[in-house]
Amino acid sequence: AKSGLITVTTAGTAVQGPATTGAAAVAVKAHPDNSDTVWVGNDGANDVSNANGFPLNPGEGVVLPGNLETYWFDADVSGEKLCWLVVMR
């Protein structure tokens, strides 16, 4: 897939990003309808939280290098979403 949506079903329980094999860079944006902060990263133990992640408020984005499968996503509120798009292969 070249784009998609990640949903953090339960706040405080990080979800792994989808496989974007072959991607050199992927843009990730906190969905504009979110109500609070989402967190992006990997603490080295395949997790992320508000203590060690990169914060994205609604509508904010970041470009991440490589495969999204190496990143984890969490949120302060259950059901928050992140949109992603492969921008470089």
C-alpha cells in the first residue's frame, strides 16, 4: 500500500505501523479530527509512549525514514488516528 490509516484503539497501548517495505520515507500526519496528542517512535523495545515518543497534535505531521513497521504509535485518547503516505521509494 502507498497510503493508509493507523488507529490507536486503546490509549496507552501502542500499535505497530504497517509494512511499507521498500519505502525510503513515509509522511505521517495526526488526523485533523483527533482531539489530543498522538505519539510516534520506538523506545528500542518495540513500544512508544508520551514519555519517549515524538508528539503530534491534530493536523501536525512528520516524515519518517524507512519502513513504518519499525515505528510504534500511541495516543492520549482512544480511537485517535494517523494518516500515512509513502513519499519516497
